[in-house]
Amino acid sequence: MADVNVKLVKSLIGCKKDQIATAQSLGLRKIGDVSVQPDNAQTRGKIKKIGFLLEVTEA
């Protein structure tokens, strides 16, 4: 199974609480944080929800 690298590139300040919770569930707290996540439906849904804050690459 493939993995994806998820990097937070924009600030969470001013975001809705559910968007902040989604970022934290991906292991992202500060700008520049990088997390390796499995490429599955749950991860893709989280990425879709806050994609405007993220940079996603294949691992």
C-alpha cells in the first residue's frame, strides 16, 4: 500500500474548528509540519476537506 506525504503550508489561524481538528488528526500542528499517511479513503477525505492548506506528494 502506498503512502502520501502531507505538509501544512498555510496557517490554521482563522480556520473553523473542524478544519483544525482534521489537521491535528493528520498530525499537523504548525506550518511546515510533515506527516506520512497511508493512502486510503479516510486520508483522502481528510485531504479533500483541508486541501487548500496542504501540499500533498506521493511517498
